[in-house]
Amino acid sequence: MDAPNPNPRPRPPRPRIAFTFPGQGAQHARMAAGLYGVSESFTSTMDHAFDAFGPAGRTLREGWLATVPPADFDDISYAQPLLYAVNCALGTMLTECGLRPDVLLGHSVGELAAATLAGVFSFDCGLRYLSEYVGVYRHAPRGGMLAVAAGPERVEPHLVPGVVVGAVNGPRQLLLSATEEALADVEAALRGAGVTCSLARARQPFHHPVMRDVAAAHAGSLTRPPLHPPHTTLYSACTGQEVTDELATDWQFWTGQPAEPVLFGPALEHLLSDGPYLLVEAGPGQSLTALARRTPAVSRGEATALALLPARAGGPDADVEAVRTAMKQIAGHGCDALSPDF
């Protein structure tokens, strides 16, 4: 029998855990629906959301579970309440499985889920706010967002009036925002210049200054539930920095976000600067994981990014198997053994 090693190799320190939450554009038919009725935690959170939305909750639930989603699934009335609920349900499921995040970061409406998990406002307050938010921003002009695989210097010569950079997701990953006509014009100009671009799944010009006018005209429709300093480190894709207690408790910060650009790329770079990190995308799809894997920190092995769910809806067991696989990967990075509630 071999003698025990008197100098065993020390176990590497556990990386810090960061949950990331996607926003508008990540929604797809039956996103995370394979967990509904399987995970007690996930199901309970989703049912709570549908009940809180009142009569609209039944419509949201039916649209979410439909194999073929309704025609307006990408509209704010469907996409954003469902994204908020699914993000929160997945984040809650993970924490109840024993995985406690050290940092939370969301993209656009995903930032509301991050703030909820950080304790800035309750899930009920977030649901009420989203319900009112939809009522306000349905008055926005028709428009959308264009994903562009280029940096600002390549894009700027082709920007037509009314088009703004709505999100900076990485060095060569931008989202342009505009009303319908201007968006079509800039898409044609960029394609003509050989720039790769594609329409994002949005029907309103989020993160465009026009949203300030919409909010100003309908601000009275939004309540101001109590806000609290975050109990978990919270990064903002609106500022690109860590959220201070003062900022977290300022409702103008939250209500102003639809008109401000998303700085997810800079926020992620700043977050990863004090690694090592394990990034877990706790939302539908794998868009944020793909962005994270392009960062220098992940390329150098100083951080790891993994997604909880498949890139798109699959077979009836795809979501369950993806979560089980992700849990094993997380455990392999020095975290305590985790097991989902199914």
C-alpha cells in the first residue's frame, strides 16, 4: 500500500461566483419551460409571478408554454415580464440549491433580476414595477435594436439621424437602437459597407433617448416601492461599475435605465479584474456566456463562463439535463457539491 502523501497539493481556492442575467433579445419559445413542474423552486417562483400579474398572468403563462409563441412574443408586453420572472426563478433555484453568488450582474431588464436577488427590492415589488413599466413603455414608438459585429469607429460613419449606440456588449459587439424607419436605413448602410449585423428580438427602441420623453409623459403611472442597499455585490450594466448603496436606493437610477445605453462589456471587464471568477448565466440562452468567453480574463484562464440552460429550446428533457450538467461543472470548480431539487 502506498504511503500517504505527507505534502498533499492544496486544493485551489474556490473562484468567486457571479450570476449573470440576460435581457431583451434572449427570450425564446418555452425558455426554461422544461423546469416548470419539475423543479419545485422554479415552479413556485413562476406561479407566483403569474398570479401577481393578475388576468395578464394567464396570457403570459400560455404564451410562454406554447410550442409556437404568439406573434407579439418579442413585444415588451410579453418578453420583459417573462424574462424578469424566468431570470428570478433560475437565480432563486440556484441559491436554494446551495450556490450563493458573490456578485450579480444583469443586462438591461436582467439588471432588475440582479437587483432583486441582491435584495434592493422584493420580487413582488419588481413584478409590480414591471407591470407598470409595460404600461408606460407600450407608448414608445415602434422600433428596435440592431446587433452589429463591429466597434464604434467602424459604425459611426454609417449612423443616420435618430440612431444611437444602445449597448456596448464587447469591443466588437454593439447594439444600435432606433425607430423603425431609421433602423432600416442604418441596417442597409451597414450591410452595404460589409458590416455584419442582425435585428435583435425587440419591438421598441430600448436604450434610446426617446424613452426619456415616454417616461416623462407617463411617470405618474410608476409607483416607488421601498429600496434597500444590496446585501450582495451588484454591478450595473448601466454605469459599468459596482452599484453603491446610494445609487441602489435612488429610484431615478432604475426608472431612467430604458433611455440609457447598456455598458455590459465594460461592466463585465471591470468585474473580472479582481478574479478568479466563475460566471454562471442564470437565464435563457447563452448570449452572455458567449460574450464572456471573448474577454481576456476567460481567454487567459482567469475566469470561466458557463450557461445554465441550452442555447435554445430543445427536447422535453433538455433543460433538466442542462441544469444537471451545469451543476456538475460548478462543483468541479471547487464549489460544494450541489444538487438541483429534481
